[in-house]
Amino acid sequence: MTFADLVTIAPLVGAVAVTAVVLFVDLAWPGRRGPVLVTSLAGLAVVGLLTLVTGGTAATAFGGSYKVDDLTTFLDILFVGIVALTIAFGPDYLKPRGLPVAEFAIVLLFAMTGAMLIAASADLLVLFIGLELMVLPGYLLAGYHKSDGYSTEGAIKYFLLGSFSSAIFLFGLAFVWGLTGTTRIAGVAEDLAALTAGGSVSPGLAMGLAFMTTGVAFKIAAVPFHYWTPDAYQGSPTPVTGYLSVGPKVGAFALILRLFVEALGPLKADWLAVVVVLAVLTMTLGNLVALTQNNVKRMLAYSSIAHTGYMLVGLAAFAAGRIEGLEGLLYYGAAYSVMNLGAFACIAALQKRAGVTSNLDTFAGLIRREPILSILMTVFLLSLTGIPPLAGFFAKMYVILAAVQASQDGVTALGVLAVVAVLNAAAAAFYYLRVVVYMFMRESATEQPAQVHGRLLWSGLIVATILTVFLGFIPGLFEVVGAAARAIG
Amino acid sequence: MTGVGILSAVTFVPLIGALVVALLPARYARAIALAAALLAWLASLLLVIGFVATPQRGGLFQYVEEISWIPLFGIEYKLGVDGLSLVLVVLTTTLTWVSILASFKPIQTRIKEYMVSFLILEVGMTGVFLALDAFLFYIFWEIVLVPMYLIIGIWGGTNRIYATIKFVLYTLVGSLLMLVAILATAFAYQAAHGGSWAGAFDFEVLRQWATQGGGFDSTLQLLAFAAFFLAFAIKVPMFPFHTWLPDAHVEAPTAGSVILAGVLLKLGGYGFIRWTLSLYPDASHTFAPVIIVLSLIAIIYGAVVALVQPDLKKLVAYSSVSHMGFVTLGIFVFQPQAMAGAILQMISHGLITGALFLLVGVIYERTHDRTIAKMGGLAARTPVYMAIFGFFAFASAGLPGLSGFVGEFLTLVGTFATNPWVAAVAAFVMILGAAYLLWMFQRIAFGEVSGFLAGLGHHLTDISPVEILTLAPLGALVVAFGLFPGILLTLIDGSVTVALRDAGTGTAIAIDPLVVALGLGIVAAAVVARVATLPFGSRSGTGAGAAGPATAESGS
């Protein structure tokens, strides 16, 4: 280990250090929320700065098992943002239920460290360690509300299926290692290119590919590996659901970028068909089931499955030879994160009083009780629908653009995929707008007084709203995304 | 050629107004909204004054503003105005302030949200007519959707949620496919230019390429045209994509109906002329026979179904389907007079139907009912109101000297030159148009004062000065354009020439009489099916039969 190595991994060291500091702060002032929140948010700002400072130059560390490029920087900033917003949204919900805030923040910071490790891994083992470090805190968070039966049930399902899929994934990695004899991503890619030069994929490689795909499909909740999602999302405390629907998902997509795009890049013609089928199934099923939900949290859980499908469209477009597909995927990840976190934050704010459900009835006549919250929720829902000029529209446009482009290169399946995607987007409008209908056009059955929300929650919501509204107008964001995609494509 | 100018002002003054309305207390909402709408209107009038309408320049884009937005894909913020968009923008700004004024009294709940929605709606509509970048066009196109969704859904009638969701889903399916088509077109252009994105979304560049450059290959043209067609046909709406319209109109508040009929339907017609004819000329010709037959079906079907409507608003809504059929017909016969007629028809339909919806709103305000059968003898109770109503009903029926006549007449003359059969059938329908409007007028205006109206007593007041103020400009324009259609024709002449030059003039579409006959057969079947599903009692509209139950009701 050299000093240069330490500089390269500075953001990661920073993340671990912040976690440790927050732990000690909680020890020093047990039960106090203020110091924990201040240190964790300030710490996140430092980590973000470190990422930006060190991210300027591409570098590798520890003999090439860790690397920093434009993609790492982009994803790290995204993870920091996700965790910061989640921490901002948490206390309002946790406090009335007597759930500790410090552990919440610490566990989230650990998860972020794992996600950052994935984003920077140049070695399959580092990748796997990062993955486990990211998902284990997720299980804890899902069962965070110990006394709530649904929370426990969701957490157990999540844990069992999650561990199961990790094992399957690891099994697949073993096959690849067996065939190539190396765990370095660059080496794997080279060896695979040589192995498949004849155009045939050996049975062992095919099995490895199948196992890894299955494992990853579980993590991103792609149909038909999505069964854990609705229960885990509905049962978890709402701020946690918001985090689970974006953090581990974007993290898993980071893993896909490092593993499938980089290491298995030479095989992309082989996994293209799989991704296309997964994308169609995921979008369509997620949307169709979301149409029938009466619980908004569960509805958003299914809608997040559908969004996975749209992101897979970007991946498919890349596999069909269009770098724009990756750009679209990354842009989608960012847009989806802010708007989905925002939507869940609105639900969490409504549920501040313990006992308030997330059923549609809760939203009836909300405009009278909570006008600002309803308008913000509407913005997030419209963005999720994909109405311009909000972030969600640009995200959808980007992946569809890549798909259309690939179809004009002669890959007809992508053209079909683009049409399926837009038809799905139209169908999705129905269930998103239904919430708007309840908020604006129905009268509430029971009279409830307005609630007072914390300043931290409002600040987080304002940030999320500004990003949702203006993401498409940030000059240079398209270039940043393009640079990140070119780093691996 | 660059920078922000008057077009941005016309587009975004309402947005600033919306922000101000949102930030200030609700009691200022009405005044500020009206002020913002009037300001946008005045700015649009400035456009007319500075517009050069000579034959050489009338078809060119003027006041062009161009700012690079997403250079990575050559997407620009580009606005410009030619004769066609100019008249439609002025129509939009005029109808918006009229609608806002007309909403002062009827809208009493959540006035702030209402005015904000209305002003944002204006931003979207104006933007659609001014955008010269395909991507920007799409964004404005979708912006229109949300406020209209809220206006129908929040301030609408009893069945408003069903109507508004239907409206959104119909429109969204069409527009999202259009987005795919826009992207595909941009790629085709980019691929043909060595991967350079410059100008790939720019309307002028694309048009240049489509008509004088290499042009788009036929498969792309057909697919892209199909997608654009779906989006525009749903908006117009053309038969058989019209079913959202009666629901939306009946449930929408009065001002919402005015804008819906007056401007939103025009977005489709404008889209056809501006985008599809110029970018996909070959596909336009391939699809033209289908569109002509569908237009004919819409003209006849709308009129026949309007004839049997028991509800005033529904009658006007179906008459829109019929009138808008003339618009699509006039566009797709590729003949200068017909296209000029189609544009005139758009303007005049916007004015007349807007006014008719306002008038229906006036009576609804007083009676809370729109059933034709319950009215009767209104001429005796509210003479001024009925006189104005009569004026606009005649205008809608195509009385010579008023604007409705000019549009339909020009369309028919142009169509006759290329497709005499089609013109003959369409001309016959003008009689039907007179029939349903005059019959309706006779039922509500004359005869004994119905028991229902008598029961209202002094609540049934005549039209108020403010209501007359909202109708006066529309009436004045209807007369002006009816007597001096030259005002409009000069403005749009250049645009018509350019559009037809792009699409290829003189290539008349000859439609086999057999096809027309087949279309008529479909209409007959559709009408029979539609009439058969109407509740039986509501069909016998007028006279003693319907006055009976109304008397009983008011007597109790």
C-alpha cells in the first residue's frame, strides 16, 4: 500500500471515517438526534467533496483491484446524495414511533460504503464484498420496526431471498473464475474475448452467465425475480422503503455496469436477448400489477419494478451497440433516485402520526389538509409518469432514444422494446394520476388536523423537488453522464 | 437569429403570471390572471402588427429565436412564427383571456389553483404553435395535458374523474408514440449526416432535408407518420378516436370546454400541416385516402349523432367532431383553397364553438341543467341571450357572411376540384348541420315557457354585461372574418403555399366512389349502433312529450 493508493481510495476512507465518527457521537450523546444528524450530513458533504476532488483523474489502487474513473465519481456522488436525502427524511417518521435515528444513519452509511466499493471495484471479489456490504444493512433496515409484524415479515423475506440470490451470484462468479483463472475484471474481459473468439459459448460459461444473471436480477427486482419486493417495501418503515427502492437498486445497477458491461462485455451479444426479455417482462408486469394496488407504498413498489424495466431498456440498447444506452441508464438512475425518494418522503411525512396507513384513502382530499405536500407529491408523481419537462421525462426519453437508435442500426428487437416502453409509460399514467385524483378531487372521509413537519424534511423535499424539476436543464449533466458511460463502454 | 425576444414573451408571460398568482393571496388571483392573459394577448397582437405577410415572406418563419439547449443531441430552444402559427397563437391568447374572464363567477372554489392551471395551459398551447424544434414541440405538447387534466378533474361535473382519466390516457398513448417517431426521425437525419447531431431536431433543417435533400426513406416515413397521425388524430379528434371528446366536454367546466374546443383540437390540425406534411410528404400522400374517408365519416357521423343529443353541451361537442372533419379533409386533399379553408375553419370553429360553450355555460349557471327537453320558450324569458345564441348557432350552421361559411365553403370548393364525390357528400352534410343546430335552437328558444324554466322564477335572469363582454370579441371576429376573409387569407397564404410545396401540390388524390360508399356504409352502421344504445326516452326531444315530466318536476 502506497500513499497514492490512500489518496485514490480517499472517498471510501472518508465514508468509513464518517460512519465511525457518527458511532462515537451517538456514544457521547446517547439518544440525541441533533448531533448525529449534523455529523452525518456534514460528513456526507465531506465525502462528496473528496469524491469530486479525487475523481478528476482516473487512477487504480491496490494492484489494480480498485479503480477510480468518471463512472465511479458519478455513482459515488449519486450514492452520497441518496443517503443524505434518506437521512433527512428519516427522523420525522422514526421519532413518533420511538425508533432510534442514530442507528438508522449509521446503517445507511455502511450501505453507502458498500455501494461506493461496488462502483470502484476492478476485481470480482471486491465487487462481491461491496455487494454484501451494501445489502446486509438493507436487511437490517427493512426489519427496523421490530415491533411491527409486517416489517419483520418483509425483512425475513428480503433476507432469505437476498442471501439466496447472493449465493447464486457467487456460484456464477466461481464458474467465470474457473474458466478464466483470474478475478481481475480487465483480465476476465480479455480471457472471455479470447475464449469466445470462435463464436461459441461453452456450457460452463453459459451456466456461469445464467447464475450471475439470476443473482443480479434478484437484486434489481426484475421480473420474474421480484417477489420479495412488494412485501419488503410495504412492510419497511416508509423512509427505509424510499431508500430500498433506490439505493440497493442503483447499487445493483452499478454492479451490472462493472460486471456485465466491463467484465462480460465481450459476451454482450449473448446476454442481449436475456436483457430484452427481462425488460419487457419487468416493465409490463410491474405496471399491470401496480394498476390494481390500493396501497400507495405497495403501488410504488410495483412501479419501482417497472422502472427497473425502463433502465434495462437502456442496458439492452447498450448491448445492441449503442453507448447512449448506458448514458440513458445512468441518467435514469439519477432521475429515478430523486423523484422516487421525494415521493416516499411525502408518504413518510403524511405518516408522521403513528397509525396512519399508506392506503389511497389517506390521500383523499389531501390538498385541503397539506397543500404544499400534495403539490410536491404531484410533481414527483408527474415526473414518475414521465411528463415533460420533469426529470423522469428526460430519463425515459434518454433510454427510449438509445433504443430507437439501436433499432435503426438494425436490431429490430430494440424498436419493439421502445414501443413497449412508451405504451407502458402511458399505462403507468393511470395509477400515478389516481393518487393525484385522490389528493385533489376526492373529499377526505375523516377530518384530520394538519401536521407540523420538521425543517430537515422540508429542506430535503425542497432539494428533491428542485432536482426533479430542473434536472433536464442542468447544463453539462448530459456531458457528465456521457463521460461516465464512456469510461466503461 | 439568437436570443430571447417577443415570442418568448408571448409564451412565458402567462407562466410569470401563474407564479405571481401562486405566491399572492387568493383574492388577487382573478385580477392577476386576467392581467397576465391580457398582456400575452397584447404581445401577440404586436406580433401581428410586425408580421410581414407578403407572398414571399408570409410562409417564412419570423421573429425566430434560437438558443442551444442540449448540444449533445442538437436540441435547441427554437421558436418562430409564420402565418399559420400566428393566427393560431392569436386565437389562443384571445380565447384564454375570454375564458379567464368567463370563469370569474362560475369558479368559486380553489380559484388560485384554477388560475395557475389555466395560465400554464396557455404556456403549453402557445408553445406548441411556436416551437420549431421537434423536442421542444413535444415538451409543450405534453405540458398542455396536465393543467387540462386538473381543470376537468377538479372543477368538472359529476362524472369528471372518469372523463379526465380517459382524456389523459387517450392523449398520452398518442403523444408517447409521437415521441418515438420524433426520435426516430432525428436519428435518421443524424445517420444520413455522418453522425452529426446538428439540426437533427430543428424543424427547418428537417424540412429542408425531407423535401429538397435526401428525404427520409419510405419505411421510416410510414411508421413515423402513423405515430404522428395517432397523436394528432386523437387530438383533432378524428373518427374513430373521438370518444374521449364528448365525455371531456360534458364534464369540463365552461371555460375548460371553450379552450378544449377552441384551441386543443386545433393542436392536431396544426400538427398535421406543420409537421407531417413537410417531414413525411410521401407517407402523407399514401395515408391521404384513408384520412379523407375518415374525415368524411367524422363529418357525417358527428352531425347525425349531434342531431339526437339530449344534452346541449354534448350536441355542441359532437358538432365539433363534424366541423373538425372539414379541417382534416381540407388538409389532405392537397389543394390550396381547401387547405386555406381548413385553416379558416380551425379559426372560425375556435371562435364559434368557444362562444357556443360559453352560451351553454351561461344557461347552466342559471338553471344547473343542460337538457334540451327541459328548456323551451327561452326567447320570451331571456331575449338578449337567445338573440346572441341564435347568432352563433347560425354562424355554426354556416350562414354566409359569417366566418363558419367561409371555411367550409373554401374547403368544399378545393375538395370539389380534386374529389367531386367527396365534396358532394360533405356538402350534403352542411344541411344536416343546419338541421341539428336550428332544431335545437327552435326547441330551446320558442314555444311555451317550459315548466322547468317557469319554476326558476326570477333566478332565470338574462345574460349579464360581463357575459356579453366575453362573447362580444368572438362575435365581432366571426363577422369580420365572415365579411372580410381576406384578412386571414393574406396572413396564411404563404404558409399554405409552403406546406403544399413541401407535400407536393397538384397531386390530387382521386378516391374511388366505391371507397366513399364503403365509408358511408360504416357511418350508417356506426350511427345505427350509436342511436340504438341511447336511452329511449331521451330521443323524442321536443314538445309536449318532454315538457310533461319537467312540469311535474317543477310543480312538486
